[in-house]
Amino acid sequence: METLHGDEAVGAASELPVSACSRRLEDFSPDVLQRIADAPTVVWRGPRESIAAAGATASVSADGPDRFETVRETATALFESLTGDVPRPARPRLFGGFAFHDGARSGTTWDGFPDAWFVLPCVQVTAHDGARWLTVTAETPDIATERLDDWQERLAGATDHDRSGPPGIIDERRTPSREDWREQIEAALSDIRAARLRKAVLAQSLSVDLAGPVSVPDTLARLDGTYPDCYRFAFTPGDEAGTFFGATPETLVSLTDRTVRTGALAGSTGRGDTRNEDEWLAEELLDSDKDNHEHDLVVEAIREQLDPVAERVTAGERSIRKLATVQHLETPIRAALDGDRHVLELVEALHPTPAVGGLPPDAALETIKSTEAFDRGWYAAPVGWIDADGDGTFAVAIRSALARDRTATLFAGAGIVADSDPDREWDEVQLKYRPMLDELE
């Protein structure tokens, strides 16, 4: 494996030969590769495709404020060295993500997760619109062909396992406490009243001790059934890093050619116990001045961030996005770009959206850094993939958790605006823990 990092990454990538080849597969279980492969491993499941990948022909890591540019330049050079005729659905991709903040990690929670990390897998299994593909990469065409035969044989010979249930939780620790949370919200509200802030998104972490280890394949299978319209993901950069996984409803950006798809997802309420109660809660959310104000800020900011690179930006109709435990206000946003752009240019421009950061962005980030008593790591940051055309899809890594051995750390946040109530925001965060808690309890 070639690891590319920092200032030498572009030069090293341009000198690294990579060959790819692929083959159609018959029916197979999507869990098989995850169960038989060693780290690094990646799972990415979206509305039209499901991908599992393992191993590393090359990996890219970067730290600091230039991490987006470093990964973009290295990825471009790496793909320029790629040879092999592979159908588009099966194309090799770089999978990975970024930390929410640049800079040194605090504590040990996120050991093994750099500010930016992407991997070009040795083996990639893709299910796309009913077709299944096996794709491999290697240093030479001969090695790639040999690897393709080997992995097809290994996948065909592997058997699926009986699914295990959630491991069970034996202890919980919340950061911050409810009392400290109230103080944090009041401090943010004071800054909003003084016009230093328009919005700040403050998050919490929930650390849990488990009765047993987390089975990532089984957890993702349950998330597939409960959250089929979300992006389900899992990243394991190394044996000691643990696995960051989740089911996020929020698209940061998807780029195909010059067409951008993104959206605003802000403003939340719970689900009702009955259909009438559920509809009442949805109507209350649609009529909420506080939630619509919070949502308007996100729509406005995304449009402003896309305007400099777009010929046209169009916002769709605001609606309710219903998930298993929560409902959100959602506005789809589309843009036609004014020229060729790399998806990471858009990722850098859009991260963090006001839905996970705040406004003004710099003031909100300073508030988050000075207020939150834990390291966000990759929580609420961009995760996704890049292809050789510079296209790709990135989601915002919310509704997520980091599992390592018999512990897991869950993350969730709430948008604070002028008329936020600390107790209501606390309750909203507890709702947002549910997708991960339900898979662990």
C-alpha cells in the first residue's frame, strides 16, 4: 500500500501506477466482504447503490486548513495514473472523510482518524440498479487480474452469518450534563442577542459501555431496514481506529458533470404515536417561527455559497422529511455550475453548513470550539467518495457513532437561534440519539 500525505502527496501520487479491472457478479450477500476482509474497510449505501470495499492500494491523508486542497490535488494525480477499462457503475473511487475542525485532536476518542483520510480500495463490490460488480485495483494489470480471480473465488466461497442483535448498553455518560447544557445555550443566546451570532449549532456526546462488541455488518443491516432513504456508512481506517458509522439524512453535495444536488435540512420535531398526532406535529413544525427561521438561515447560506460558481441555483418547495424517530423541515436545492469543478471544491465551500455549524460561520465555529467539552472528530463533517472525473457524493455525518471494542460514542446537536429554549433543545438532541441507540441497546 502507498500512503500519501502532506506536501509530498501530489508528486508521489503522480508516480504511482494503478491498474483496475472489474467483473459482473451473480447474487451475493452485501455483508460478505465486510465479514471476511481486514481493515481498512468502507461501506457506503445510498438511494441507488450499495458499495462495500476493503484493503488499500493507496491511501491519502492530510491535516490542517489545507486538507481539502491536498486531498483534491492528490486524488486528481492518483486518478491520472489509473489505467483499465471499467464500466461506470463499477468505477474505482476514493472513499473517506474529513474532521469537522482542522487541527490537533484532543484526547484519544478519534485516534486513527486524521483531519482527512481517503482510501483507494484493493477490492470494491458494487450493487447498482440491480447489477453487481467486483472491482479491484493493483500496481500492475497482471496483479489486478490475479486479484480479481482471487476475490471472486473468496466471495463465492464465503457464507453469510446468522445475524446478531444489538450488543446491549450497561452504562452511559453524557457530555455536557443537563445543567451545563443550559449554561451553554444561555451563553450562545447572549451572543445572539448581542448580534455576535445569528445561529450556533451545539452538540453533545453520549459515551456508552457495551455488553459486547458491535457487529458493524449486522448494525448496518438493521439501519438499512429502518433508514433506507438515508446514507448508511461505515469507515474503519485501521485495526485500532474503531469504526465510524451512521445513517444520515443530510446530503452535503452530490456532483455529476456540472449538476449539483444538495439541500437544507434544519428544524426538527418528534414522531407521533398515532397518525393524527404525527400529522399534528408535522403541521406544528411547518408553522413554527423558530424552526422556519433556523431553516431559512440554512437555505440562504447554501445559496450564497453556490452563487459564485453557479449559473443558476434553484430551491424547491419546503416539505417535511419523516424519519423513524424524528421529522425535519427539508428544502431541496439544485445548481447548474458555470464550468468544470471538482466535488471537493464544493465540499470545502459548503462545509460546515449552518445546519451543523452556524452563522456567521467563523463566529459560530469559535463558539463551538470554546463551548463544547468534547472533540467532534468526524461527526457532522463531510464523508463520501470521489471518482476520476472529480464527481462524487458527500453526506453530513450526523446520526452517527464511533465504536471501538466494547465502547461507543454517539453524537447529536441542535441549532440555537434567538428564541431557542434550552430544555426543548435538550429533548431534540435525545431524539437524534435514537437511530444509533436503537442499534446498541
